[in-house]
Amino acid sequence: MKKKNLLAIGLALVLSLTLILSACGNGSSSGSSDSSSSSKSDSSSSTEALSGKITIGGSTALQPLAAQAAKEFMDKNPNVQIEVQGGGSGTGLSEAQAGNFDIGMSDVFAESKSNIDAKALKDYQVAVVGMTAAVNPKAGVKNLSKKDLQAVFTGKVKNWKEVGGKDLKITLVNRPDGSGTRATFDQFALDNKTPAEGITQDSTNTVKKIISETPGAIGYMALSYFTANDSSVVKLSIDGVEANDDNVASGKFPVWAYEHMYTKGEPSKLVKAFLDFIMSDAVQTKDVPAQGYLSVNDMKVQRDATGKQSDK
């Protein structure tokens, strides 16, 4: 009897010990699971730092804004490198299409270029740029009628005295055929008349330099290149309408274009982050006007790919 009681007590002790160890084991397992879940939650809620490289190229009219936005974006994201180069709108579109540029800058719609598959590119209209003729101060003109401007650029007028200026030979400075600035100026200032032969330069900065150093020279530039307190070139009015933001926004001044950033298909996460940044209120309300552009949000008129203008 005594042996039976001792056996029962022993079995009870073994059972109790088993239950205790089992409970401890379950508690440890539960704690490990909670820790893992917490770790995953913390990881998913943290913001992943942007890193990588973006190559941007094309329109020299858009280059100053792209460069400024790139600088600010890199300041905010030190692991990102952005290279901004010119080359003209044609280069921007073709290199974006080929995948050599992450972003191709253009002053013209991709649809206007026969060698570009516009459907393969995604269009981001990031700003509006006005353009006008730039004249050497010694020419003695600040305004021309559209008719006289076309006569100057087509070579029918060869001396500034013929259109109210000084007795000085006219020297034309053009952009190459692939330039979006040239395409815009030819279409909306020259009404698609073919300009006469002259000096041809691919860079707007070089065009400005040549005009400023050549008495009697005339070319054309984005308004962003006419800077305050810079009298090296004269910003020409057309038909008495000054080339300024208000007149461009209202459609009174005819020579303007959207500034496009094109990507080949959908952009990568990094490129999309930069495009979102350039369209942010901070850039659109500060950098865009500071660099001589208009925000697309300020335009009272709009244009389609054919160049047709209408009210918004």
C-alpha cells in the first residue's frame, strides 16, 4: 500500500514538472515570435534611402532648371548622383528612346519628331518657357513687327537701318535643326519660314556669347537666359508685345513652349522621385520662376502637339 502511494506521488511530480517545462517553452516561443514580428514591422515602416544615378540630357532651354532641381534633390538625398547635360531637344528625345538618358529634355512634343516613337515615351510637362529674339545692343532695336522679324531671319533685310536700327550689317545666329528652341522659334515667330544661312551653334550659352560679342548679331533664346542686370543682349519685343511671363501666360506673346521631361516607359523609383520633386510646390513656386520659367499651373492657355493654342 505504501509502495502504491509512493508511486502515485512520483507520477504526480513527473506530470507537474512536464507541465511546467512545457509552459516555459511556450512562453519562450511566443516571445521570439513577437520579437520577429516587431522587427519586421519596424523594417517595413522605415523609409528606404534613395540611392543611384540619374542621367538627364537634351534641351539647353530646360538645362538651368534641371540643374538647379538636381542640386537640391542631391542635397536632400546624398546617395543620389544626377548628371545634367545639354545637346538639344532632338538629342534628348533620341537618347531617352535609346535608353541612354533616364530623362530626355525637350522643348517640343515627341510627336513632332518623325524619328521618335512617341508612344514608347512618357511625357512630363514640367514648366513653360517663353522665347524671343536676342539682339546685340549696337543694333539699335528693341522691338520689331513680326513681319520685319521674319524679313530679318529670312535674309530679305540685311542691314538694321532697314527696320529702324543703326547702319549695321545683320549677322544671324541660329540653332541646329535638332534644337527644340529653333523649332519653337521657327514655328511661332517665323510662321515656319526657312531662316537664311548664318552662324549655327548648339548651345544657348554660346549663342548668347556670340550675339553679345558681335555688333549687329541676332539670334533667339529662352527667356531664362535673359537675366536681370545683364545688358549684354537685348530682349526683343514683337509687335509691341513684351516677352514676359504675364504675356506668355495669357497667350499674348506667341513664342512659348512646354518644357518636357521624357522617360522611356514608366520611370524607375528613383527617377519618379526626382520627377515628383520637380513638380512639387516648392520647386514650381520657387525655382521655376527664379530660373526664368513659368509653372504649368500659371498658364491661362494651353497647346497641343500640333501647336494649336486654346484657353484652359
